[in-house]
Amino acid sequence: MFNYYGGKWKRKREHILKLDGYKCQVAKMYGKAEEANTVHHIYPADIYPEYAWCDWNLISVSLAGHNKLENRATGELTGLGRQLQQRTKPGVDWRGRRKAPLG
């Protein structure tokens, strides 16, 4: 199970939030501005540990945005989360397009 409480993750989380300007990338798809406080693994860390630390696999989201991507009760991706995963090519940083792969 991925450790979301260690110092390495806290530093990576802060790095990703800063990369995304502390803005929720899901809200941005809908033309809304929301502060991001969470970082979501597009390819879940427990299933794809080889991608867990890759910037291209991490996206800044608000709590509401995270709930749209992942069922918090089961940990499974939602339809939108699966769509995001399908549109994210492993190893290619979507940030070069200035918006998340769903937008």
C-alpha cells in the first residue's frame, strides 16, 4: 500500500500542487476556478507502483474534484477517472498542453 504520510510524498505533493498553480484541474475543465489541496494518481499507485512518483501521473484537485475521479468508499476510479486514465499516455507529461487530458 502506498504511503501517503511520509516526507517523500509530502514533498512530491507540494511540488505537483505548485506545478498546477494550486488550481483544481478538474474544475478547470469546466471553466471554474477552485483551489487544489489534494494530488490524485491518474494511474493508481497501488496498481501501478512504477508510475507512483511520476509528475505526468499526478494531478492537482480539490476534494470535490477528487471525488469525481475516485470513489472514496471503494478506492476505485469513477467513469471520469477511467476516462482521464485512458487519455493519459504513460510517460508523456500532459502539462505541456496547459490543461488536463480531459479538457
